[in-house]
Amino acid sequence: MHTNDLIHESSPYLLQHAHNPVNWVAWKEDALARAKKEEKLILISIGYAACHWCHVMEKECFEDAQVAAVMNAQFVNIKVDREERPDVDQIYMDALQLMTGSGGWPLNIIALPDGRPFWGATYVPKDRWQHTLAQLAQLYEDDPAKVIQYAEDLTQGLISINQPSGQGLKMPEKETLDLAIMNWLQKMDPEYGGYNRAPKFMMPVNLEFLMNYYAVSQKQEVLDYLNTTLTRMAYGGLQDQLAGGFARYSVDMRWHVPHFEKMLYDNAQLLSVYSKGYAITGNTYYKQVVDDTISFLTEELMHPEGGFYASLDADSLDAHGELEEGAFYVWTKEELQEILMDDFPRFAAYYNVNDFGFWEADKYVLIRTSSDTEFARKWQMTEEELQAMVQSWKETLLPIRKKRSAPRLDSKILVSWNALVIKGLADAARYLEESKWTDLAVETASYIESNHRSTEGRLYRTPYNADGTIHGFADDYALLADAYIALYETCSDLQWLERSKGLFEALLSHFYDPKSGLFHYTSSDDAKLIRRSFEREDNVIPASNSVLAQIAFKLDRYYPHAKFGEVYAKIRTHIPEAGKSMGAYANWMQLYLWELYPYHEVVITGKDYKHQSALIRRTYLPQSILAAGNSEVDLDLFKGRLEDEKTLFYICEHGSCQLPLEDSQEALLKLIGA
């Protein structure tokens, strides 16, 4: 069996390609130096372990000896795990979009020996791939000046589109923001939620912004949209109806047929979304979704020593031993009838094993269309009887499903995605009042501190002592700092707030661009790429700079005598104009709400602060930070605000506080009515 240089890597995605006949190498300085020395073009292929079309292209092209011979003769072939090296992926994805107007994975780029790109594509079938590679190699041999000029122009374009453009923020009127949000909602699906298109992504950043907007506006149409989206997403085949956990997106408008890979970052953020949804509405179904999602994470993605793996693949082996998308999750009507027997009619009605739930061939993806209350009434049973029946179905079907070939696990542990888990668990513990989830959040944070921090305090994206350790990027620092604030607000352990502050200060030392006020994506002591990027657009995960803007805003209130206010004053100039590409800047838009509407520091002091703060803690109050404790040395916010034997509630704005209150209900009414 052929073995290439990737056999020495730790990334499961790179190891998947370690026995391709292609002479793959990982993205490292010596590979780039070899390309320059040999004056060879670079072929850069970027993907990730759960990527379906990456597997298809590997099978058709990279496992083929004839194709590999062409690649090995003409190119230095570099394989990149986009989840380990998002800095590389960002640049070449921008290049592909400049060249073709679209992007995706696998991302295949042909570049000059110095890394400047001049051709790109996503999935390419074998015949066209061979033909294209031969043409490009011949073009570079016949007319290198033409290729170099195109690469130079494209590189200048890549640098230009990433330049900061702080426009000097003009805060909109509330009415202007209202109009922009209402216009944005017109693009949403009124029946199933989410954007009115397919494929359909969950976009938790958008949902969190709209939750905050509902809190300040109380607009019923916003709450209706949120409830529709949260309910329909969870009813859909998008959520594994038997074992919990959400797939990455659905290929249809109904959230029915997922692209079956399950990503850690989606499920982590949905913990926050559904926990806050429960806090806003009191809908116990949202609480159940949180519980099921945590069960999925702990049973399927949790490292034995703590921390969480990256993903489960979309593909698994079918009954014939062939890799097939979704094979692990779907059912035929015949096998369900045989297993469930007399229970099948009710199961089929509950999960739509009918025309509505049909996928393709003879396969069904389980999907719900009604609440337990509606279903129990229709079938003349109590909700308790229905819930017992559903539990029985799961206990019957899951052991059978577990005998199938399971999807492949991407066992990478990434700081940024684990940070999202920490925040999700902290939010679940806070709003659902489950202390076991606080413990799990602390356990995960402790794992990251032990395995992804050097003795000097530097943060590493992948485990510190592993081969191929990668320095942390801005999102690793930002999302972890954000998670630690959430963890502090949940458990009032000051170490997490102090750690958040330390991470932000490290960013100021190694990532900050004082001229623009933004943070570079890579550290100042990382190896240079063809561009040092700024990450500004929110997507399925919020952009590092929008997260850091929020952290600066909050730290300025926790530590008003530090320099965080100055940092915020500069970064806020990059908040986009209200109404401009709302979906790409939803996390930035939170700052509009924080500045346009009252924002409070809620300070709770006294010996009984933990018990007395429970009501405030479990109420959704996005226009506030929470500081609770009983020692003046912990925070300046506590100084002069402690009294013997009393628990006091201070409602403050930029350090200016109203008279203290002794009753949590009264304090909450003040906050809600403020």
C-alpha cells in the first residue's frame, strides 16, 4: 500500500489521505520551500473529515494511480484540513470566490511556487480534473509571465477586499433599525422558519440577535418567527429524532432531509439558542431539545478526559458495504413494521413514515409535524402515555441502529469549537438551572486549559503536546474569552472572568492592529501567508472581530478603569450600516441594541448572593452583565456595596447605580421595566 507524508499528521482528515498514491504533504514551511526550490506549481486541496464531496473526489481522483502520476509529476501537492488551518482556507476561499463567484469544499487551488493562486474549483470529476491539470501545467511552461501576472492581480485583489474600512459609525435611529430588521424578516420562511430558500442552514447567530431584538422591542412577529424556526428545526429530520443532535443543514425547505454530518459548532451554539428560547417562552420542548443535544454531545463526541471532538461524517457503510450518505440514520417502512409491529401505525403517524417523510428509494427520514399535546389529543391518550411510548420506541430502535456501520468520527479537538460548547453548557445551566451542566462546562474549560495552553500561557488550536501543534487563531482566543464570561455569569467563580480578561490582553499583544482597531486573524509571530487576514463577516459561527467587539464592551463594564473602553471605541467604527447584509453582520448588530437601549451592570452582593441571584440569573436579560459576589477585593463593582447579613441588588449604568434593593423580584421588575 502506498503511504505518503500525511501519515505523520494528527488530523483525521489528513490521515484519511495518507494512503492515496498522491504524494501529499501538509501545509508547512518546508513544503513551500521545496516548491520554490524546484520551481513547481503548488496544488492545494482543502477539505474536512465530514465533507461528503471531499470523499467523492478522493475516491474518483486522489485514489487513482493515473491521476496521481500527473499530480506528482507536475505539482507539489498540499492537503489542508480547513478546520485546523482556517487561516489558509480563508485566503484561498476568497480567491475562489473572486475567480468564480462561488465557493465550497473540496476547495482545489493551483498556485505559483510562492503560494499566489491563479486557478480554483470545488469538486471536479476525474476526466476534467486530469485534463485541467495538464492544461495548467502546460500554460505555466509555455507562458509563465501570463500566469504570474494573473496571480499577481488576483493576490492584489485578495489583499484589497480584506482591507479595513472603518467608516466612522453613525448610530441609527431606533426606527431605522426596526425597518431594517422587518425588511430582513421578509426574506424568511413564514411556515418553517429560517431563510426562505434551500439548502437551509440554522444560522444560530441570526437567531440570537433576533432574541435580543425581541427582548427590547417586544414585537410579536419576531417572537412568532423565532418560535416557528426553533420548533420546525427541532421537529425536522435535521435533528436526529432518536438520539438527539443536529446535522449541519437540510437540503430542502422543510428541515427534513439533512446533509447528515453532525458538527460540534452547530450543536454547541444550539445549546445557547434553545436555552435562551426556553428562558423567553417557557416552552418545555426547547428544554427537551437542550437535554437531547447534550446527551448526543456527551455520548458521541466527548473525549474520555474531557473536551469534545469535531464532527461525525455524513457517510457510513450501507448494507452492501458501500459508503452512502445518511445510511446510519434512515429507515425503510418494511423494517420499521417488522420491528415495531402493532406499534407501527402510531410511530408512522408521529414521525411521518408516509409521503411527507419519504426521502428517496425506499428510505424515510423521521420528521415531526405536531406537538405532543396535539398528537396525544388526536390519538386519545395522555401526554404522559405518549412520552412513555416515544421512549419505548427509542429504546427499541437505537440498539438496532447501533449495530449498523457508524459514521466516521473526526477526533480533532479544536479550542474555538470547544469554547462554543463551554458557552452553550453555561447558558443551559443558567437558564434551565441544571448544576450538572455547570460542572460539565467547568470540566471542558479545565481540559482546554490543561491541554491547549503552554506553560507560558499561549493558546494552541490543537492539543499543545500533539504532533503538528497549531497556534491559536483569533477565533480561538475570542470564543474562549466569550465563553469564560458566560461561565462566570453562571457560576460567579471569578477565575473565569479573570481568564477572559487575560485572553483579551493576549490578543491585544499579538493580534491587534491599532491603526484600524481590528484584530488580525493570525498572531504577529505566525509564519507569513500571502495576506494577513481580518475576519469580519459573521456566518454559521460569529466572526472573531464581532465577538471581540462584544467582549471589549463587556470587559469595559467589569473593569471600567482598564483600557477596554478605548479598544471598544475603535472597533465599534466597523459595525456595518443598519440593513446592510444583515445575515453577514448579525453578531455586530447586537452592539446597536446595546447602545440604543439601556444596558445595565447588575451587581448582587452579600453572603447569600448565589441563592438570591437565581431569579435574575435564569431570566433572559441580554441588555446586561451580571456580577455577583461577597468580597470587595474581587471586583471594583463590589466596592462599597457590601453590608453585613444583607443581600443587595444594584442596577447600574456605566457605574452609576440606583439605590440598592433587597428583593430579587423587585430588582427584576426594575430591569424589565427600565
